[in-house]
Amino acid sequence: LPYEDNSFDFVTISFSMEFYIKPLELMREIRRVLKPAGKVIVTFNQYTWLKKSVSIWDSCGDLGHSHVWIIGAYCHYSTGFEPPQAIDLSPDPKNSKFLYAVMATKVGGAAAAIKYL
């Protein structure tokens, strides 16, 4: 990303995470440009073009919940984030339409910066 280290308080990815072919590299870049304790927020819903998404995304049987775990894994394995939180923002949970957000906070402080270099 063409930004300096520690530039942003928040970075959002809306309705496109399923298309990134290098999600760990993307999450590492997001971590780099986030300020300590900055947050990344990824939102997604069931309207995915499965023919264009990466294979891990469309191979999940449980749409929605499985994708929360995938995004959580991206945060975890890119290192430097606190454990992510998932938020169900679905307008009607009984309806088949869903909307989720996964949020992770960049580990803050000098010790954390040294640990994740």
C-alpha cells in the first residue's frame, strides 16, 4: 500500500475480501499502515460471485460462519493482531440474507513492534 507506516486508525475492506489472491500479504500491509491499536474491519454478505472468488471462499459449505473463520485466520496468520471479533449485522437473522463484520485490532506498543518485525 502506498502509505507510510502507522498512518491510519482504521482500515476497512467492504464486500471484496473473497477476491484477494494474497490475503496474508494484504493483511500484513494493513497491519503496517495501521497505528498501534488501529483496527481493520472486513465486511461481507452472501452476495458473492463464486466464479470470481478464491477457491477457499467458495469451497465452504456453511456460507457466512465459515467465512468469519477464514477472515479470522487471515488476521491470525498475518501476525500482529489481537484475536479478531465477529459481529452479525444481519438485518433479520431468521432470513437467509446475512451481513457480517470481522474486526481485529493491531497489537500496540514498542514491544509488539519488535516481536512482529
